[in-house]
Amino acid sequence: MWAECGRRAVQCGEIFGKTMMIEETMTALIEQAGYVDVVEKRFRWPFGAWAEDKRLKDIGRWQLHHWEGGLEGWTMALMTRCLGWSYEKVKQWNVEMKNTVRDKKWKAYQDV
């Protein structure tokens, strides 16, 4: 489900002519805009409070909260307009996605 989420986002970006590969391209885009001495710092944030490190556990709680609250807003317009999905199909897909990120056996990170 997680991999499908990424594939769908990239597919939608290609359809409407914008990149959804921000993590991979942000530094180059900032430099192309004329900024110099750009420093890139990458982090891995967990989903949920499963990490042993206290700081990562807190970040994971916030990351999960962020995804639960934002998922519908991120997906509804993209999937209905770009992929032709119905409102009901997107809502169901979002339920499945939320179940995936809430699953305590699923220990995933997001690169930021």
C-alpha cells in the first residue's frame, strides 16, 4: 500500500505536469533558482511511536498525526482529477492507507 501511494503520487504529478519527487530534486531546484551554498540535510522520520529513541518516538507520533489529518486533502483532488477515481473510491483508498500507517507491525520511515 505504501509503495502504491508513492507510485500514484508520481503518476498524478506526471499527468498535471509537476514533479512529486520533491525530496530527490529540491536541492537542484533551489540552486537553479539562484541560491548558493545550499546545504541539504536529510532525515528519516518514523510513522507512529514504535521507535526506541524518545525523540524519534515523538517525531513518529507527530508524523502519524500529520498523515492522518492530511491524507484526504493530499489525495482527493489528485486522484479524482488526474486518475478519474470517484469520491467513494478515494475515500476507501484513504481508509486502507490510514489502516496501513496505523498498523503497529508496520515499522516504516519517511525520508525528509
